[in-house]
Amino acid sequence: MKNNTTAASGHTELNTKKKAAGKRRSGLMERQSRNGWFFIAPWLLGFVCFFAIPLVKSLYYTFTKISITNDGLTFQFVGLENYLTAFTVDPDFVRAILGSIGNIVYQVPIIVFFSLFIALILKQDFHGKTLMRSIFFLPVIISSGVVITILKENVFASGTGQAASLFQTGVITELLIKSGMGLPLVKMITTTVGAVFDLTWRSGVQILLLLSALHTIPDSMYEAARIEGATEWETFWKITFVLISPTLIMTIIYSIIDYFTDYSNKVMRMIVTYVNQGRYEYSTTISIIYFAVVLQLILLRGQSPVQTRIQRRELTGGYK
Amino acid sequence: MTQGFKFKHKKTGDIALDGITKVLRALFLIGMAYVLLYPVLFLLSNAFRSPVDRLDPTVIWIPKTLTLNNFVLADQLIGFKDSIYKTCTILVPSVAVQVFVCLMVAYGFARFKFKGRELLFSLLLFTIIVPTSTIIIPLYVQFRFFDFFGVGQLLRVFNHGQAVTVNLLNTNWPFYILSATGMGIRSGLYIYMARQFFRSMPKELEEAAWVDGCGSFKTFTHIMLPNVGSIVIVILLFSVVWHWNDYYLSVMFFVDNYPLSVGVTVLQDRLQLLSESMSAADIALGESSILEAACFVVILPMLVMYVFAQKYFTGSITRSGIVG
């Protein structure tokens, strides 16, 4: 009997303990949730006021004709007219957008591969490593502003293409021709150099992001791979590539956006020009169409099975 | 273990291959360095060049007479003092607020569990993807008739049915407000970066603080912030550079009294006008030198900052761990 009671009381004790623990836990969860909301509150406010509402408004504007009167802006609903203008009336738009998309499609993979290549080289140990790294970060400073646009107009593009200035004195070009190369071949070389030039200036941030990702891979992993007898090639694909893939996705998306919002981009220039001319609704229509197309591109990149896996891991990876 | 590998006997072929790789790498890097340094050197060389030296074919890199005339002319046309001052008044508060808010939001996303976090985080990624140009016009209207996040609308009753609004255009406030609400220039990217960093930090420190009864905000400001040095420097530098170079928002939110980055394009337009109306050969020649002088003024502070911060920058980014 006595034993029984102690057992029973022990049982209830255990039960209350469990309950208390559960309660404490739910309290903690609640507190976690409250704190979480507290920390992201500024962003949430900004997201609603300066992103979600403007985005919805932007969408609405594209179906209207905006005119400026004494009472401010008036909106007249015109249906799909702006979209029809963009696709059927405007002579420049379709060509400009196709050109931009075409450039994104072939330039982004090149930029990402190039950045990865440079990042892998810069990660290695060699003399003057710090100096080289600093030089490769120069584009971050220069190319994010208007200076690069002016530089491109004034410095690089004097005459035939961007490579021209690199062969400013013409000595190298002359030398190439004199050494028996055909003119088309020389032209090809100069164009390639020009392309490399452009590429280098576009990949500053990407190199930075990838380099930092490479440095977070612990050396012990490479050591283990070496002990197991993996070749460099295998090590790259099975360790490096896998571990930096989330950053690689980020780099791809960043490259697309960077190109997308670049001022050398024709569509971007059209958007700014139309705003300056006061054709707000048309400018917005163009940017919405443009954005929709680019979003498709970004989603398309996420479609391939490997990338979907990576993306899923990227989005939910840290949540245990 | 490592020692054993270091002293592993190498074959002659391997050594030769290593040598070739090293030479190729050096050549490649030197070529790239040339490509990257070229425009900076070009600017440097042209900004101090007199019109005479521009015509002189024997002058390739170093001008025979150094002149500050280009800078003086550029200054007369756009006024460096005012525009640099303007840029600084935007940059300093905006950057400070932006970095703090981004870190705070990132901490919220990294460490606390709450309903809808995944959804909100994907929305954050979405804000990185959508370019400002898509929403710039409603944003412009919003700052033209700024209603204090809807409070102005509620105050209608006290104002004869009119919403209370303030015109914030042509002031620095749009930049401050956007930065404070995590929507500033590329805030989304910084939040993303900082979140990855916070996630890689050990939880023990915070747990100790919790146990000692430290509130979560205090934990953030007293425990987390002092320990995130590296990522703060990276975000800070990015933020300073992008604020300094910002063109799009500035050209939208300012009517006159432009910051420096817009000033350069104004200078470009004015020079073009000048050369059209005067059509004298020497003006056309001087034009690009003046513009180059102005470009040099734009990039010089960033270059100086970069040279000083470079050690922390490259050092910290390699330690900061921006990885998913």
C-alpha cells in the first residue's frame, strides 16, 4: 500500500514536472516569437509602406493614363492600352528588351564562371596576394556609380569598341598584323580583350562574395579528401562546389539584377527617359514588363533539379 | 598530418608543372591587374593634363606640365564643395541607420522562431530582386505626400477632411526613412549577408546572456554587436560605397542641390551644351579633361577609404562567412 502511494505520488510528480516543462517551453516559444517580430518590425513596416503598397500601386498605374492637373495627379483608367503601346506601337521597346534579355542570358553565366575562376585563384597562397585582392575589389568602388558610364564613353570606347583604348597607340594591333595574322583574327583578338575588360568590371562584387564563401570551407575537409585519395577535380566538385553553391545562386541572382539595373542597359535608360518626359504610366509599364520577364529568367534558373535542391537548402537550410 | 603531406617527396615532373602553373597564374593576374588599373591611371593622367599636352603626341602617360586648371573649371561648373557636403549629409546618417537596422533585422531572422518566418524571408529575397525602378513612381508620390505611415490619413478629422501630408522631396529624409525601415539602398542584400553570418555564430554566448537575465534587445546590442566586427565592416563599406555612388534615387528625390554623383552627370550635360554653343576646337578638347577631373574627384575619397580599409575589408570578408 505504502509502496503504491509513493509510486503514485512519484507518477503525479513526474506529470506535473512534464507539464511545467511544457508550459515553460510554450512560454519560451511565445517569447521567441514576440522577440522575432520585434526585431524584424522595422523591416516589416518598410516592406509594407515602401515596397508592397508601391508595387501594387505601380501595377495599378500601368492600367491608367496619368495627367498632371492643378489638383495633383489624376488617373484615368484605360485598360491594357499602355501594354499594347509597348508591344505594338513603340518601335524601340521590343528591340531594346530583347537585346537586354539576350545579353543577360549569355553574360550572366560567363560572369559567374569568371568570378568563380578568379575567386579560386585569389584564394590560393602566393606573393602579393593582398595587393591582387585589393586590385580586384576596385570595380566594386568604381563600377557601381555613374563614373563607369562616363569612363566607358570617354576612356574605353574611343573608336572601335572597348578594346580600342587598350591598344591606344595601335602598336600592339600593328605588331599583330605585321606578325602575319589576318585582319579578322586581329579583330577577333581585340574584341575578346574588350569582352574580358567588360567582364572584369562587372564581376567585382561576385568575386568578393565567392571569395568569402571559399574561405568559410574548413581546411580539414580538404585534408580529409586528400587522405582519402581524391583528385583535385573530385575535391572541387564534391566539396568546394557543393559548399559554395548557395553563394553561387546568390551570385547568379545578383548578376542578373546588377545587369538589370545597370545604366548602360537600354531598357533602363528608356525607363528614366520616360519619367523625365512625364510619361510615368508608360515608364512603369515598361519596368513592370521588364521585371516580369527577368523574374521568369531567375525562376527558370531555379528550375533545374540541382538548383532547386540548392535553393531549398538555402531557404530552409538553417532552420532546424 | 599536414606535416606529413608537406614533406611528401615530389617528382620532377610535378615540380615543373607547379612552376608552369605559377608562371601562368602570375601572367594572368598581371594582365588582369593592368585591365583594372588602366582606367584609374588614365583618369589620373588626364585630369592633370593641360590642353596643349592633350594635343602633344609625345605625351602618353605623364603630362609635361601638371595643371589643376581642369579641377578649377569643373568646380566652377558644378561646385564641388556644395555637392560633396550634400553627399555627406545624406551618407553619414543614412549609412549608420541602415547598418544598424539591417543587423537588427538579420538577427531577428537568424535567431528567433516565429510563424511565417520562412514566408517573410522569401519576401525579403523578393525585395532584393525587384529593382527600385519598378516602384520608384509610387515611392516618389509617397514622399511627395508623406503621411507618416498612415498616421496622416487618420488625422483627416482634424484637418477639414484633408490628410496631413508633408513634402519630403528635395530633402534628405527619404534616404533616412528608407534606411531606417530596412528598405534603403540594397538593404535586402545586407540583411541576407548578416543573417548568414549570425547563423554561423555560436549560440552559447547568447544563452549565457539569457540565463543571466539579459533581455533580447540588450543581448543584441551588448553581446552580439560587439562580436560581429567583421560583417559590420563589410556591410559598412558596401553601404558607404553604394550611398556615395547612388544616382537613381538621388536624381529622383532631388530637384536641385544635387549630391556629387548626380553633379557629374550635370557637368557632362553642361559641357555638352558649352561645346555646342561655342564650337571652338579647344573647348571640345578640354571638355573630356574637365569631366575626367570631376570623375577623379568622385572616386578619390572612395579610393583613399579603400586603401585604409582594405586590410580590414579583405581580412574581414574572408573571415565573415557569408555562406548559406
